[in-house]
Amino acid sequence: MALFTFSRELDPVNALFRLQNELERVFQSPRGLEGGLLGRGVHPPVNLFRQDGDVVIRIEVPGFAPEDLSIESRGQTLSVGGKRSQEPAAEGAYHRRERVAGEFSRSIQLPRDVDPSQAAASCKHGVLTVRVPARAEVKPRQIAVTAQ
């Protein structure tokens, strides 16, 4: 049995993933026109994971000020949105303009064992972090033992 190793750039599986991503981008925007802040039908990338029983959500929002972001919880759904305003050219006209203005919205369904009303959010280096704590009734608690 022969074993082959490829560098990341030459790995045929990675090449297929890159090709698939490029084809999806082309078919979503056949004329190369962007249909919004992040392209038509695209949302900011999200990581959702557990940490100490809490749910932590990290969303990439580069170029957004905290006051341009909104977070709303309704039941077990967390909605995150943002708006980037059009920046006027300092002087003259644009030669190239790739940073588009617009809005995004993303809804995330949360597990039932967390309490969205106690969520806290912070934004640092273009990454929005939302921490949703576990409900008090599902957190482990210490029970004292008394002698009789």
C-alpha cells in the first residue's frame, strides 16, 4: 500500500473544496455583482460552541462599530444584525471599491438549556462574541451533607 502526502496547496481534496466554493460564488453572482454586504444569500461566518456549560457564539463582523450591531432574543432564537454606512471618497472618485455598504441579518436557534435573557455580548478586533449562560436549573450545584 503506497502512502502519499501532499502539501496543503497541492492536496487534491482541498483543491476540490476551493473549486466548489468558487463555483458557488460564480453561480450566486453570475455577473460578478455583489448583492449586498456579504454577497447574495451569504451571512457572516459563525462559530457556536459550549464553554463551561454556556453557549458561546462568535461572529465575524470586520469594519462594524459596536453601535452598528444589534442583537435580539425572542424565545430560543437569537437574531444578530448590522449595518455599514456608505463611506464617501475623501477627495475625488473611487478607483476601486470592494468594501460595500449594506445590512446583514443572522438568526441562530439556541438549545433549550440556555437562558437568552441573560446573554452578554462584546466586540473585539472585528469578532462579536455572545455568551449565553446555561439555565440555573440545569447547572450542577453542590449539595451539602450534614451529620445527624
